[in-house]
Amino acid sequence: MTRYASRVFGTAGIFNILVGMSTFLAPALTARQMGIALPSNPLFLHLSTWLVIVFGIGYCLVARHPERNSDLMLLGGLGKILVLPIMLIAWHRGDVGAAAVAAGSVDFAFAVLFFDVLRRMTPSPVSPA
């Protein structure tokens, strides 16, 4: 079980770090691929990019010791579960392109995996004998 958890969170960590770094290093390219305009004030882009990277580092830390990081697993799952619905709403309004929905789908898949790991690692209650 620990090996599965390490793979899930390690992969998610690398994914977040790569996405965050590419957005930070090439914001115009990333915005174009997501189908959004590059903001005139980059503050929120920088803050959100930094959060994506920090969460990625957190996922990598969870991957190192999943047995002691169930709270971070829950936080990660909660962080990722709403990305797809938010992207779908934005896509429906015409605010983002299909690539943003695809990225949201990856986050949703990770959220499902995070909750699966959490469920498997939660000890089942012992019934009284």
C-alpha cells in the first residue's frame, strides 16, 4: 500500500512542479495553450503558480512517508477535486480553452487517486469481540 501511495503522490508532485515551473518560466505560452489572455497584472498568476509548485513539493513529501501524511493527502484531494468543475464552468462561459479542461481532468483523476490512497490507508475499525 505504501508503494502505491508513494507512486500516486510522487507522480502528482512531479506533475504539479512541471506545470507550475512551465507556467512561471513561460507564462505567455501557457496562457495561450490554456486559451486565456495573459493578465496585465501578473500578481495572481505568480501567486497561483507558486501555490501549484508548493503543493507539488508537498505531494513529493507525502510520497516519501505516506503512512504519516494522511492530513496532507486529504488537503491534496480537496485541492484537486474542484479544479475540473471550475475549468468546466470557465470553459462553458468561454473563459478558457479545451486544454484547461484537459488539465482539470488530470487534477480530477489525481483527486480520485488521492482519496483512494487515503481510504486504503485508513485503518478499519476493530469490532468488539
